[in-house]
Amino acid sequence: LGLTYEYGKERIKMTSFAPQTSTRIKAAGNSYIRVCRMGTVWQPIEGTLVALDWRLGEIDDPGEGDYNIDMFFFGIEQYIHRNVALRVGSLDGSVTAGTRFSYRNIFIDYAYINESLEDIDPYWGSSEAHTVAVSLVF
């Protein structure tokens, strides 16, 4: 079981152009991110992990407006060899997949997310993501 709270504040400076008057308008404001994330992971059998995660919060942005976040995550990880795991899941209604390769204390993770962060599309836009992470455990 896990619980995290994320809080972020950023000073935003914007310049917009008004074509009808040919003037530039400068503005500044604060952007806030407040997100609570709750989750759990369960191992029903050896080599299989099931993860559930829920993220709830809001983004306040003077440029884009406010946006509420209510996202659900689900995933299954299955080890097919002691050094190789396959992953499949859903990130806020989108399809996710990935794999993990390990050797001693080195881990290489690959993830694919289709239409990532669907819940906040109006804020971030629709996307596809491929990520690779290399970790060294001491």
C-alpha cells in the first residue's frame, strides 16, 4: 500500500500577441499542482504482480485555466524468466505495455503508452510515449 502527495508551484510568464491591435500582452501568474496518489500492489503467485493506482488532484494554471485530475492505473507484470518481465496495463483508459531486463544489479525498463494521460488531454494534448530507463542498484 502506498500514499503520496505532490505539490508544485511554478511562476509562469506569458507573452501573447493580439493581431487586431498588433500589440504584445505580457502576463505573469502562479501555476499550482496538487495531486494525491494512492496505490497497492499484490503478488497472487510467485512471478506475477498486480498493481492498482488512483491519482486525484488539480492543476491551476493562469494561462490554460484550472483542470481536475481523476486518473486510474492498472497493470500486471509477469516474469517469464528470472531476468525478464513483461508488463501490460491501462493508464487512465489508455493501453500500456513494457518489459524489464535485469542482470545482477542493472535493470533496463522499456514502456509504451498509447494516448497517455487521456484524462488531461485538454491540458496536455494527446500523445504516444516510448520510455527507456536504465537503473543501477547499489
